[in-house]
Amino acid sequence: MIHRKKTKPIRAGGLIIGGGAPISIQSMTNFPIEDTGSTIAQIKRLQEHGAQIIRIAVNSVNAAAYLKKIRGAVDAVLSADIHFNHQIAIESIKAGIDKVRINPGNIGSATKVREVVAAAKDYGVPIRIGVNSGSIDRKKYADITPENLAASALDHVRILEDNDFHEIVVSIKSSDIFHTIEANKIFSDLRDYPLHIGLTEAGYGLNCVVWSTTLISCLLLNGIGDTIRVSMTGDPLEEVITAQAILEAVGERQPLIRIVSCPTCGRTDPELDILGLADAAKVAVTRHFEQKLKNSAKSITIAVMGCEVNGPGEASEADFGLAGARGGHLLLFLKGEKIKKVHKNEAIGELISEIKKII
């Protein structure tokens, strides 16, 4: 059981961040905001797959008009990503954004900060402070260290606190796993604002998945983190899928349908494609039962194992399973108990039939 550090609850639209609320998943659109059709479609796609907060880069005051159109077309929690220009932040808030990401120390004079804070207060919009290794003041902090990253974040927080604004979410990221972990640990001991965690410039593919999983899991298992993003080059949908898997792995989220399978070995019948069967089982079970499971708040585990020697026993915790036999056949089992032998071509259909008896 993970004991998360207590943080201040912050409301962004209809979502609570921190305060013991479930950890939320973030992603970011990668179409120009002017391409409103593609941006809206991508937001809906990300939302359908589990993203609770979706960030949009807003690069000019004029872009707020496009943001307003996007806001009217989706019901997702939207965050505006803004650098340097305080007027963009104000216009984005007026356009209906739920959350704004700025660095108060980088948007100009104290007067400009007060104007952003006033707008955020008027519209009930929280501010996310985003600090990374490329954005800290190198005149003040010569070296990129965990201590300096945390201190830089605290500098920005104090600017908002001095303006009597406390609806704050903080993000401290680096491309260095250990710097990011330590910086977040340091900051979490200094303030109780919710933390958005992730690895910046994490790349793509397997490296991104492994590095981001290592970082995010480490912090979550230490009770740190209220919202996460897997920053990945390419389709942001992969960010959401990976983030879902991380939350499931650390026990923060229960998968509706979990497929477990063995790596196979020389005991596996060469006629059986265990990987193909596992994938087919996931597709079929999702198609037939996902909505019913959502409605009932239940979940099921399906095991697809390579052989009948260890398969049923090793997967006895699974609700249903298939274990390879000989001659292109598999054993269908329930909670480790063998039910019957089925041919590989009929295995998925038989599996679905047995599940229907229970669900």
C-alpha cells in the first residue's frame, strides 16, 4: 500500500489535483492551435483513452480565439502552455482554459504577474509552475543540481504567494532521472502544493518508456506525485497508454482487463502462437466486456500460458485462462482448475463463452 504525501487539493475545471484525489494522467496536443479541427479530434482521442488533463501550446494573443473555439468543442480539462507573454495567459484564461502553465519569474514585471493572478482569481483558474533544467536562471544558479532545481521552483512559487495566490501546481523536471527524483523530494518537503511529475526530453520508443517508468514509479512509490505525463516524441496517445500502464503497475489504478502471459519455452507446442492468442484474447474480451466492467466497477484477469505443465498453476490467480497443450490444442481453465481442452481455432470463442457465464 502506497502512502501518498498529503498535498493541497487544487481544482482545475471538474478535476481535483492533489488532496488525495486519484492520480491524473496528462498529455499534450502536437498540432498547431490554428488547426482547430485536428486539435479537437486529438483531444477527444486522448480523453477517450484516459487522459484527464490535456495541454495546448498557446503562442500568441491572437491564438486565444482558436483556443475559445476548441474550448467550446470539448469537455476535457484543458491547460494552456504559455511562455514569457503575460497577455497570452490572461487571454487564455478569458477564453475558458481550466489551468495555465507559466513561470511567474519569466513573464516580466511585478505588475504583469499581478494582472495574471487577478485574472486567475476572477476565473478560478489554477497556475502550474513548470521548472526544468533548461529554464532555471543560470545567473543565479550556475549548476544544474537537484537543490537548484527545487530552489528555482520555490522562487516562482514565492512570487505567486506574495500576490496572495495559492492555487498552485508545481512541476520540476530534468532529462536526468536522479536530478528529477531528488529535486521533487526536496520540494515536497518544503511545500504541500500538488506535484506534476515526469521526465523531460525523454525521447521515444523503448528508451522513453523505460526511463519514464523508472522515474515516475520511483516517485509514486515514495508517495510523491499527483499528476503524471510520459513526455514522448510522436503520437501523444502513446504517452497516455504508457502512463495508464505505470499507474496499473504501481497499484494506483485497477485495469478493467488484465492479460498475463508467460515468455514461453521449449515446452510450448510449435503450432501455438501464444503472443497472437494473448493479443486476440485482449481484443475480444475488451470488445465484449469492457463496457459491462466499467458499469459494474469490476475487473478480470485473463492468463494465456505456453504449456499445461506450469500454466494453470502459475496463473491460478487469473479469473480465466488458456494453457498450451499438444497438437494445436489448449486447456481452458478457471481459477487454475481445468475445464476442457479446445482447439486453437476455437480457443478465443470458448473463452468468451465461459466469461459470459460469469459476467
